[in-house]
Amino acid sequence: MTVSSESAIITRLRAAGCVFAEDEARLLLSEAPTHDELADMVQRRTSGLPLEQVLGWAQFCGLRIRLAPGVFVPRRRTQFLVRQAAALVRPGPVVVDLCCGSGAVGAALSASLRDIVLHAADLDPVAVACARGNLPAGAEVHRGDLYQALPHRLRGTIGLLTVNAPYVPSDDIAMLPPEARAHEPRTALDGGADGLDVLREVGVQAVRWLAPGGHVIVEAGEQQALQLAEVFARSGLIPRTASSADLNATVVIGTRPAAGAPEHPAPRGIELN
């Protein structure tokens, strides 16, 4: 394409409110195989469709994660969850990516860890199909609601359970960017009145599914971390939190006590990092 064409695309993107219009224009130009398809991609982007869904992929932890229309777009902040999760893993664990969406977290963990037995699960059939395309051969992807999706044989065997569940309070959905509000499923965003409906359920049941010494790690809002850590503690997990100012990310980690330790310790306090 000519420079003038690129300039015209940048102008249209800026007019539509795209903050990184220059970068987006270069991506659209590089991905469109024909002029007509380029025009269609620009039209879809300027009408509000997330760039990643226009391109058909998202960059995440150095990987290209394929996306389908309507599937939740993995956020940059979730790379912090992946880094924290990878640091917890010992060789050869069962890893479960719950509420997996496109499978981005599971794919990133599979790329960085050796000898994991990977499972993923989501309620959305479109997301499940998308995850099956993104995860490596041998990974099992299940459809269902939280733990109900998992094979019973995994109960008590999971070494690492990662969860990027919806945690936006219902009343805050209206304040999200239009790209998310209009083009991502509400079930992937809305966490109920305080944002913790799904994560609370994750915490209550996690101890039954984790192996002794296993970990559950979830992404949450900074203001939700203490409350969620208390849920984990009441459920028999040893909780702690971690955060990244650079990525504006917070995770809460719950560890099932190792064999021989009390299953339901009375915590003396919540560790906040």
C-alpha cells in the first residue's frame, strides 16, 4: 500500500478514537491480503470491533493467540498471572486453566513449562473451540460451568489451577471501553454485585480439587484482593496476594496445605505483597 493510503487509514482510526492509530494501521496493512479485505478490516475496526478480533489474533506472552468473534480478548495485565503461576510450578504437575476463554493462559504456561498435563475449561462453546485451536496437542479442553466441566479423575490432583474469571462489578460494566461492552460476552466480564460471585465459588471449591501443596491463582481487582484472600482462608487455603504496578495487575494465590499439615488452618493474617 502507498504512504497516502496508510495516512488515510490513520486518519480514519484517529477519528474513531483509536489511541494507537499508527500502530494499528501498520498491523492492518500487514495482515490484509487484498485491498478489499483491508477496507473491510478498517471498517470493522472503526465501527468499534476490538483490533484483536479484526486481526483474528492477540499477542500474549510472545504468542499469537487466535481469536473468534465474541471471544474475550486476553489482556496485557494477565501476563502477570502467567509469570506468577509459572513460578509456583514444580516439574510434571496437572495444570488446569479454568474460565480459559481463548486458552491464552494455558498456551503461555505450556510454552514456558515442561512436562505439564494441561486441561482447560470454559462455559462458552465458542471459547472452547477457540481454546482447542490454541492449545498444544495432548491438552484436554472441556465445556461446562467451573468445576462441573472437569473430569472427576482430576479431583485432588491439580498442582496448579489458574483462573481468569469475570470480576468486574455489575454496576461498573457501563464504564468499560465500548470495545469490551459491545463485543465481548457479558458472562466474561460481569462478576456480580461486588465482582466476586465467580471467584468466590472458585475459592470455596478449590481445596477439593487441588493436590496437597497445590496452588490456585486468580486475577482480581486491587480493592477485591483482601476480601478474596479471606474467602480462600475460610475455605482451607493458605492465601497471599501479589501485584504489579507496571501492568496494573493483582493476583490472589491460595495454597492447599501439604500432606500432614492441617487441612483447614486458622490463619493468623493475610499476607499482602
